[in-house]
Amino acid sequence: MKNLLKVASILAWTLLAGLAYAQNSQAQSNPDLQGRVINAKEQNIANALIRLKGTEQAPVYTDQQGAFSFAALPVGEYQVDVEVSNSKHYHTTIDHQGDAITINIDNLKLDDLVVTANPLEHNQLKMTTPVAILTEEDLVVDRGLSLDQTLNQISGVNSGSFGTGSGQIVIRGQQGPRVMVLNNNITNQDAAAVSPDHWITSEPLLAKQVEVLKGPATLLYGGGAVGGLVNVVDDTIPTQPLDGLSGGIEGRFSDSAVGERAGVLSLNYGFNDQFAAHFSYFDSQTDDYEIPGEAESEILHEAEGHDDEEEEEEESMGILENSSVDSKGVNVGFSVFNDNGYWGLSYSDFDRNYGIPGHEHGHEDEHHDDGISQTLAVARDDDDEEEEEEEIVRIDLDKSVFNLKGVHRFGNGGFFNQFRTHYSNTDYQHIELEGDEIGTVFDNQADEFRFELGHTHFAGFEGVWGFQWSNRDFSAVGEEAYILPSETQIWSLFLVEERDFDGWHGEFGIRYDDQTVDTALFNDITDSALSVSLGATFDLNERWTLPVNLTSAQRLPTAEELFSNQSGADELVPHLATSTIEIGNPDLTHETSNNLDLGLRYRHDGLSFNLSFFYNQLDDYIFLRDTGLEEEETPIFVYTQRNTTFHGFETDLGYEFTDSFNNQWAFRVFADMTEAELNSGENVPRIPAERYGVNIDWMRGNWSASLDHTHVGRQSTLAPFELPTEGYDLLDLSVNWVHYTDQLETLIFLKGSNLLDEEIRDHASFIKDIAPRPGRSITAGFRLTF
């Protein structure tokens, strides 16, 4: 009996020791992940949201010492998402072996920035489609007077400028309704897609980050994003708890070439861990800007057959008349935080008054260029019909937006892990002034609601399911109103799923859109669109990746394409901005874009390489066709549909290093090209010419400098009635000085633009032959961040 008890005792102690050893082994293999987030000045980053991608771990916030912790986490490699704010959102990889880690956000590279326009929030390298990001630091120096000019230096992106007051963004040769613009992931409801002279109501002065997705993005946001998507990110609605007061003051001043005077004030305040507020204000003015020569191009001058001596006194020399801009705006936002997310609301109001260059000329309209006259000058006789009167056209625009936004994270370990919702109400109006008279009043009242449900891993997949609804009440009233008032309602369902496999990442998605357009003169027009996408990123080795994306996306016609000049009136109404008569077609159906995007990316020891080829076959492509007819010398165009092909490439090669004298260098060369042709053999109008260039960045201590040179070729691949555009060389130089203290960051910059004083005309612009870009100009500015 004693021996039996002794054996039992030994077995019990052995079992307890084994359990203790197993628990200890488990603890050693599942140690806590302890970390800290800092910046380059070794300051702690408090209230940053930390997520472990691909796990069921609940996200955590950093404390006032920048510290965070995940309990009992198996050792191994993890993808960490660090969200400091809307504009500082990073994605990096760590190796967890039980040791404390430190994440310095200022050491993270551009590729580590998260693309917030993607509902799964990937960094750039993981995206299957090409994407470019402009950071807040980029924007301070490189901001243009409108969004299209700000993005013009990105490969594959061009400007369809309409002076400095407005202009359309051109991505891979496509613009207007095929390029969607978002503000903080919600559609920018304005009238920019109606006409190229309408301002895209996103102010670059307030942006903290701008994301450009090239190629079809209809799965995420629908509508017309078959060309690409631009997402402007700001801090109007705080997404993270704030610690006290922070913000910035910025001022910009240029010489007489542009005459820019701009100021920005931005304030963020955290009352406590549960409540934060934002306020920002900007004011910007420019004068009529200087140009290197005549407003009218020599090509148009010769095509019109003018006598040089007779026209010499009439030409606008040295100044582009009626190109001045006066703009101001304010944002106010509030957020309430809890353990599972936040709810926020904001109000924004923008006012902008700007001139439409070209109408001040006294020439009669000639039928030239891309089938849409480039003179835009409609001469009006006086009472004696002996003298022509100049026509000065300006736009007075006002837009107010109310936003409600929220995020709820489920912490119960269930199937769904996150819920996002966003509601937006937009009140937009602009008045086209002809001298002192009101020509047309454009009004757009819009509501949009969107929600997304994110789910955890299921059969290896994680993804986002969503619903989107929008209602747009659009009208144009006045003597120049050529668009029939309409109400457009769209509801959509979409999902995006992804999975990591051994050596590659795959994703697929699908979206369904249903649209109803209601007018007073036509029966409701109902149409639907189905878009699907399949993409993958293959890791060829540790340095090379191969992204591939296949998309079939459908775009529904807009009310402008359906109902322009469809009021039943006896007289056709010209479009004032383009001096054409545009006739809609209520029988238009959706167009289908079948796109292949094939890329190649390399990263190693400061060397980076990106290459992307795209081929886009658009069936039933909607465009304005020249009828060859005129009414009172104004050409008539009709919206029609034909099959069309777009193809081209973008590439860049970069190298970063530090020399033996502690100078930091970054070199980049780039090139892009787009071609587009209708199935009839005719070329698509306003396709930008090929271009290539080089960027050289230098930094040492508090000083940095950047030299950018871009060569744009001559565009002679033309559509019927289109005039060629001469090439040019654009040379920019900026010098910056930055100084850090414990409480303040000071940046002073000096930038020279178009230093060669080249005559620059954007081939994608409707008014390229009467409105070149500004000549040589110098801009100085500062930014104080606290």
C-alpha cells in the first residue's frame, strides 16, 4: 500500500511538473508583444491605433508613452497597421520573437503608406492596381492652384487645365465622368463632370494626403471610375483621440507672374480621450497670370488664316486675361470616441470666384481643333453691328457639405470585425456670369449613404461587404442652360475578398449598380451595371513582385450625356464654356470597360523600380461626335457610342543613398504614354502626349532641395478637326529649410516653376490653344506646425 501511494505521489508530482513545463513552454512560444511608436525626434506617438493584419487580435491604442501591447501572441512575422491620423496611416512588417519593438514612423518609406481608398487598407506594394500617394510634405511645396495641377507630375496623370481656376484630372487619357474624385472616401458631389470649366471642389491647401488609383476602381465606389480614382484625405473629422492642441499655419506668396496670396489655418483639439474637434480655414487669391507670349497659339493662329499685321494689336500678349481666382473656405468637425471606434460629423463651406479665359477675345468662332472649338470666343455685335464686344465670363461658386461618419469595431471574436458608415449631404450652386449678367445657374443637391462590413478570416478569406445609395437633383436654369433638369438615384451592392497564399496574394470583387434617371419630359430611364475584378500580386522573390489585375467594369451614362439639349425647345442652346452645341441621347446604354493591368515592382537597398502596362477595351464608349453641322457658326456635336481601345504604360526607376559626406540623395527617372483609338480607326481627342523626366532630391541637416525636369513630346496623333500641340520642357526647382524644436516645426520654402519660361499647353485641355499655363514664376512660403 505504501509503495502504491508512493508511486501515485511520484506520478502526481510528475504530472504537475509536466503541466507547469507545458504552460511555461506555451508562454515562451506565445510571449506578449510589447511595442512603442515614436517619430524622428524620438517623441512618443500617443493615441495611435495599432492593428495586427490577418489576425483576430482586437486593435489597441498607444498610451501617452507611445506604448502598446498584445497578450500571448505566437512568435513569428506580423503585418502591423499604424494609424496615427487620416493622413498618417502606415503598414509595416515586424518579426515578433518576444523582444520589445520600436516603430519609428518617420523611418517608414512611401511604400508603407496605407491606401485608405481601398476598404481593406493595403499599402502600395500590396495593391494589385497601380497607385500613387502625395504626402502632406509633398503637398506643401507642390500644391497647385487646383487639384488637377497638383497631380500633374504623377506618372500617368495629366491636367486638362482651364486656366488656374479649374481643370479636369486626366488619368491614362480619360477624364470627366470616368475619373472619380472622393473626399475622405465619399463621392465629391459637384458639377465638375458636367464641364471642364467647373472647379473640382477639393481644395489642395487643406489636403493632408492625396491618393491616385489608376485604372478601373468601380468595385469600390462605382459610377464612372473606369479611368481611375482620386481620394483627397484631410483631418476634418478626427479619427483618433487627440492630446491637447495641435495644428499648423501656412502662407504662400508668389511674384507678379501669378500673384498668389494664400493662407491656411488648421487646428485640432482633444478635450479628453472621448471628444476631439477640428477647425480649418483657407483664403487664396491670384491675379491674371503672366504667359510667355501670346494667349493664342501659333498653330491656331495659322489655322484661322489671320493676317499677322491686322491681328497684332488684338492678340493678348504677356497676360492671360480673365484668369484670376478668389477662393476661401472653412471646415469644422467633431468626433466622439469609445472603446470600439468613433462617430464624427463635419460641416464645410467653399466659395470660389474665377475667370474663364478665352471669352475676352474678339475673334469669331472657328471650327477647328479636337472637334470642340478652341477659340471659345463668341463675338457679339453692338447695336450698330460695327464693333465686336468683349465677353467676360466668370463663375461664382458656393458649396456646403454636411458629413456624418462612424466606425464600430466588434470585439467579440465573431464573423464581422468592423462596421463603417458615412452619410453626406451636399448643397452646390454656381452662377456663370457674363459681365454683370447672370447667364446660367447650375444647382446640384445630393445625398449619399454608404456602409461597409468587414469580416474576419473565413476559409482563408477576409473582406468587405458594402451598400451605397445616392440621390442627385441637378438643374441648370438661364439663357445658357443646355441640360434638362433631372433627378438621378443609384443604389449599389459590392464585396471585395482577399487571401494570402504561399508566395502570392489574391483578391476578387463584384459590384452591382442600379440607376434611375427621372425628368419632367421623359419616362424614367432605368439601367444597371455589373462590374467584376480579379487580381493577384506574386512574390517572385524577396525583391521582385508581379501584380496582375483583370477588370470588367460598366459605367452608366450621366444625365448630361442623356439630356443635353433635350428640352424640346425650337432653338439649340450652346455650351458656353466650349462654344459648341452638345446634344444628348436618351437611348444611351451603359459602357463596358475590359481592362488588363500588368506590372512589375522591385525593391532592394534603396533601389526601386515600377512598370505598369495597361490595355483597356471599352465597348459602347460614350463620346461627343462631330456632326459636321453648324448653327449660327457654332458646331453641333451629338453624344454617341462606339467601341474604343486605350493602351499604354507608366514606369519609374528610383535610387536613394547617403554619401560619405552625409548628404542624402534620391534620384528618379520616369516615363508614361497613352494611346486611344475608336474602332473606326479615328483617334480619341485630347489624349496627352508621351513624356519622360527626372527628379533629383538632396537633403543635408535642415536643408533640402529638389530639381524636377519633365519633357512632354509634340502631340500629332489627332482626332478629326483637332490641332496638334507643341512639346515643351518643364523645369522646377525648390529649396527648403526645416527647423525642429520640442513644440514647433518650421518649414520655409522657395520654389521656381517653369524656370525655362516655356509656352506650356496641355493637349488634354479644351482651351489649350487660347490659354497656356503660367510662365516663369517664383513662390515663397512657410508652414508652422505645433
